[in-house]
Amino acid sequence: MKSLLHRLIRLDHLITHKSTGKPADCAQKVGISERSLYDYLRILKDMGAPVRFSRGRCTYYYAEGGHFHISFLSKEKEAQFAGREEGALLGA
């Protein structure tokens, strides 16, 4: 049985490459029901993903460039990242 994380990664990949197809097709590609697909899309949206559906291309896509990056972040790397983010906000 695939985990929630693996399914979200698969869904992100399909959306990033604009290859989801219609909702029923996308659900099949991810290995979930169509009803569950809407729950997964809600999770992505709740995490800030600008997910949209193109009726013309019959695919989900991100309204702006980007993708999810899920990995372990050590305290040292986290501090470096926080410093860069703070500098960017201050216009450094």
C-alpha cells in the first residue's frame, strides 16, 4: 500500500508535467479513487500550491512555476535557509 507522502509526490509530478488528464484518469494514475483525488488536491492547496484545472488541455497544472520538495532539513541547514529568507525579505 502506498503512503500518503508517495501519492502526494506522484500527484505533484503529474501536475508539474501537466500530464494528469481528467480527474478520473489522474486518480487512476495515482492509484486512488476520484473522491480521494479531490482530498489530495485540497491537501496540496492547503500547503500553498496554486493548483488549477485546464479544461482545454484536460490537465491539472500549477498557476505559477514550482513544485514540492520534501526532505530532511538539519538544524544547521534550517538556520542557513532562515537567514537567506530573512535577507530576501529585507531586500538584501
